[in-house]
Amino acid sequence: MAYETLLYEVADEIATVTLNRPAKMNAYTDQMGIEIADVMLRADADDSARVVIMTGAGDRAFCAGADMSMFASNIKARDQGSQQGEARRRGGISLPMIMRGLSKPTIAAINGYALGVGCTIPLLFDVRIASDNAKMGVIFPRVGLMSELGSSYLMPRLIGLSRTTEMMLTGRQYGAEECLKMGLVSQVVPQAELTKKSRELAGEMLSCSPFSLAMTRRALYQGLDGTLETAMQFEGFALEKCYVSAEHKEYVSAFMEKRKPDFRKLKK
């Protein structure tokens, strides 16, 4: 797919997805939703990439919410009995499932405003890092809507029910430090260092076994829905797979030979 609203590049085994509508503060459109779903599947299938970072173009916004012209167009289409806007609803259903099923770690580098869908998209990522000028807000009730992309499921599990209800029932915006305190993001860094810090974190992930990371992601997200017993059962299954993996053998050999493991050479 040729992308209209985002950029995709891979360097040093890190895939970077950039929401690319800077003149509109990277406002979300139906087309962007389709492209995000496509690019995440593309990155997961890309053998040259092992970690995925998403950010926004420019220094003002990760994504300042939905494009109001899209809402206006969708309202007009609905009033006329058209099915326009169906792509947006399909994207809302599929993207969380796509993100849950990925095999590679994901990082949301939140630069500036992350409002509405710009706040709920990062919830689908494994790690969220914010610039010091970031502002996040679940502003849906202020525009007559409600949260989407599974955020009513994900956010209480990230920051607790009390904080979530405060965010979702007021629609207010929160600064980066407040987001850090509530656990919505794991780091706050100067705006000028966001790309560097995100890539440093990705680099730490690159030092790990890809198979181990994939199994760990799966265990963590399955654990959200399961019990201690089911979590232990999957951990036992996955650990046995890890024990016989080429990556585990490579690490042990590297340790014994006093060198760094080279997981990249094990790619098929």
C-alpha cells in the first residue's frame, strides 16, 4: 500500500512509523486508520525490523485527535443514508486485535498533543514515552462521543479505574508529568531527546532474543484476560520452547565464548 498519511522507514532493525499530517497536527482520518492497520502488519512481517516505534511528524503533536472535517463529512453521509464512515468503524475493531497479535515490541513516542484517538492509539503499544511538552486527553465526551479502540478495557488496566473514570468522564487534558505519575507513560524526556531516547529503548530490546520477546508479549497480554493458573501454564509452555530455541543456544555459546550474542545471524 502507498501511504498518504504516514511514513514508514527501517534503520538499524528499528521500524519507525510517523503519522504525517503536520499541518493538521497529524489529525486522524479514515484513511489514516486504514494505513495504520496496514503498516503495523507490514512492520510485523518485515524481516529487517525487530522493534516498531510510532511518532508524529513535527514537534506540536503526536495526533491531536480526529480531523473535524472527517466528522462533518461522516455526519452528512449518515444524514443522507450513506455508508461512508464504515471504514472508520472497521478500523476501530481491527486495530486493537492487530496490535495484540504482533510478535514484535512496540513503542509510542508521544511528541506534543495526543488527544482523543491520539490518546487511545498509544494505549495499544507496549511502551509509551512522552516528550515534556506532551498533553494527553480522552476528550471524547466533550465532542459528544465516547472512547474507542478498546480504551475502556485497556486504560483501567494501565492506570486503575479511578484515574480512568476521571479522564474519561471529564475529557480534560493532562500534562506529561501528570501522565507519568499516573502510569500512563513510563518516561518523560525533553522534546529534543525523544527520538534518541526512544531508539535507545528500542536498542535495549534489540539486545534480547526476538523469540523470547514474542513469547513474553503473548504471555503478558493473555494474562490480562486469564487467571494465575492459565498464566503459569502458558509460561511453562513458552519456556520449554525457549529452552530449545536457537536464540537461547546462541546466548549460552556467546557467554561461554566471552562474546556478545548475535541473534541477527539466526534469521531465516
